[in-house]
Amino acid sequence: MLGKIEHIGIAVKDLEAANKLYEALLGVGPYKQEEVVSEGVATSFFQTGDSKVELLMATTPDSPMAKFIAKRGEGLHHLAFAVEDIDKEVQRLVEAGFQVLNEQPKLGADNKRIVFLHPKGAHGVLVELCQEIS
């Protein structure tokens, strides 16, 4: 079963400028910035209440994020849900007919194991499953 919304991912062209904008909007700075080399992105995380906002900027011109921004522009990239057992959730969702983009969880930002569901199965929204690494 999916848990709370863990974070909302927002694609940006300029992470530094976006950090300033979201710091002004949310009233707090990012609590973490990191690069996920395997995904070709640099990220910033902002805590807002019980949820988070993740800003994502492409670090390579051929990364999925660069392609997303070229096609759709800046804006909502994905909706991430916390899960307790990502392997069990992937199995449940595949059995329910969802298309998984990466059946084997991979290491993502913010100390998480992650899996993405194809947006075609969720009315055009890319869904991320996130399990905290203990």
C-alpha cells in the first residue's frame, strides 16, 4: 500500500535560481543538495510540513531530465509516495497492470531506493515509489 506523498518533483533549468525562488516561497532553504550521477540530475530538497519538494536539474544533455525539459519545459515532473516494502509494492502494482520503468529498485536521492511507474498508467503523471534506506 502506498503511504503519504513523500515529495513532489519539479523539473528546473537552473537549480540555483529555482532554489532562490523556492526559498522565498517556502520560507526555508534546502536541507539537502546532491547529484545523482546515474540519473544525470542535481537535486535540492525542501521540507514543507510533512512533505518535501524536490527540485531537479539535468546535469547532462542526454539525461532523462534534459529530455523531459526539452519536451515539456519546467514544471511538475513526478509525484513520489513513501512505501515500506518497495519490492512488495512493485509486485503488487505489476500484478494490477501498471507498467514499471525499472522493476529493480535503484539508488535515488535523499537516501532512498526508488522505482518509477510509467505515466501512461497514471493519467500522464510519473509516479515514484520511495523506500527509506535504513
